[in-house]
Amino acid sequence: MNPVRALPAFAAALALTACGADEAASPAPETESLEEVTDLPTLAETPSPSDEPFPESADGQDYSACADNDCEVLVIGQARIDSETGPLDVSVADGSVTIFNGGTTMSMGEGGTAVFGDTLTIDMVAVEGDRAVLRFIPGQVA
């Protein structure tokens, strides 16, 4: 027989053998039921940043506590804070804080620090959306 003509016949026989009755006779591999699988984490068990409670500030929204440059306040949206350094217009939006003091504008995100000369340092304690907790520290902190 011509080897070229035998190749298609061999391929057809091989295909029929691969799909033969032996496959139907072999048992299906064992699998675990969903009830037996208990060690997988669920979404409820996985903490996300939004699950963390937003920290409280020591002075709440009492901005007069910042008159001596020593306070920790919550700002929601916008606020004017009269500090020893002068009036500060604070704006919180989209997880960012902008502080305007006369001709100086500073912006910061999570964990940021703003330094106003050697009279005031402002640390970002937390920020989320349009609210932030800011810690005012007298003097310049290195």
C-alpha cells in the first residue's frame, strides 16, 4: 500500500480510537462538593480600606482649638481655621487637602505634611473623600 494513502486511514482510525468506548467506561475523577470546601476566604472576611473606621479627631470640628497651633480637627468639605500663623482656608475633596494661607497654597494627600515656616506643621492623619483629620503642631517638625 502507498504510505501517502495509508496516512489518512491511520488518522481516522486513531481518531475513532481516541473517542472510543474506553473513555465512557473510565470513572470520572473525584471532586469535592462545595460544602466540603470550607477554607476559602470570602469577601466578607477580606478587610478593605473602607471597612476601617474613619478616625475621630481630638478636637472634633472645634477650629478655635487651633488658635495656638496645637490641635487635631476634622474638616469636612471646606473650613476657615484661625491659627497663630494666620487664617487658613482648608478644602477637602477627592481624598486631597488644599490649604491656602495668604499667598501660599499647599496640597497634600494621605500621609502628607504641610510646613508653614517655623511656626506651624500640619500632618494629615487621615483623608477620605471630602473629609480629613488634620493635626496642627506648633513649630517646624523635621
